[in-house]
Amino acid sequence: MIIGAIEVKARGEKNTNNTPIFRQMEIKEGMPHCINLLIHKGFWEIHKISVEENLIENSYKDMKKSLRYMMDENGWKRKVLYIAEKMFSKKFKIKASIYPKYINVTLDYLNKEHRRWNHPCNLNEVYYSDFDEIYEEAVKECSKMICSVIDYLNCKISAKEMTKIFPDKSYETGKLLKDYSKMQYYKCIFEKNVEN
């Protein structure tokens, strides 16, 4: 959420503190049946995993709720967590997920200066890319995936080919799940550099 807020501000649009994203998300009639069916059928035919037909709609509702709880419009949630941390002498991981009211604008959160950074699972993986470059790469990868889904639905590629196009990657690390990697080399920039 912080990266999204920084990007919105950088493009000269309104302050995201005044327009929480969860208020912008609404599916009044529910998720279209064809989307639920596509997900249900796709999971079964490609991975032999049976999922409930309303999985996407329930996930969407959960995402909206989590965005609502993570938004800290008045700044009091972070303050309460900060006080609790002091009282219990323990750091709460959730504090880093709460969207802060004030962001330290002097920090290069998006790595626009192309400074060196390492993958949090492997110090030997060195990168200099900024947020926009990583985002553009992700868009290209997703575009290929979407095109392959269309090809699959039109019977142009097989289910076996689809499993190669959709590798079983960890959302957290970006690494293949079969090559389990733990994130161990990182410090949360958002935790230390926002006001409580």
C-alpha cells in the first residue's frame, strides 16, 4: 500500500490518505459466474486441485477487509501497536503492514537511484533495478500468462504446457516452491522509517 501511495503522489494525483483504496473497491452484483467457473475449471484441469466456485469472490471480500483494517487514516493504529510493543517488549510484525499516515519522503523507497540490493533469500543475487523496472517485468510475464490462458481455452496448447508457463512460485520470495527459499536477509524499510 505504501508503494502505491508513493506512486499516486509522484504522478501528481490526490493524497491517498484522503481516499482509502478499500472505499474504491466494490462488486455489487457479485463476481461474474464465468470468472468463478474459469478459476474452478483451470485449477482442476491444470493442477488437479478442486476449489470452491466462489473462491475468487471470497478472496476479493477478504482483500477488501484487510485493506480496511490496514489503513490508518488517523494514525492511531500504529500508535497503539507502538505502545503495545513497549509494554510487552516485543515487536509485532503486523505493524509493518499498517499503512502509516505519514511517510518519510526523503527515502528512496522505489530505488529510483538504482542502488545495489540483494535478494532476501540469497545474498549472491545482486540487483540494481528500481520499482518501475520490476513492475514492467512483472507486467510482461503476466501478459504472457494471460495469452497462454487464451491459447489453452482455444485448445492451442496443452495442460502440460500450461504448468510450464505457470510455475509454482512463492508469492513471498518469487522463488520456486520446490527449491524452498527462506527470506532471511532483509530489514523492513517501512518499519523503521515512518512516524509512529
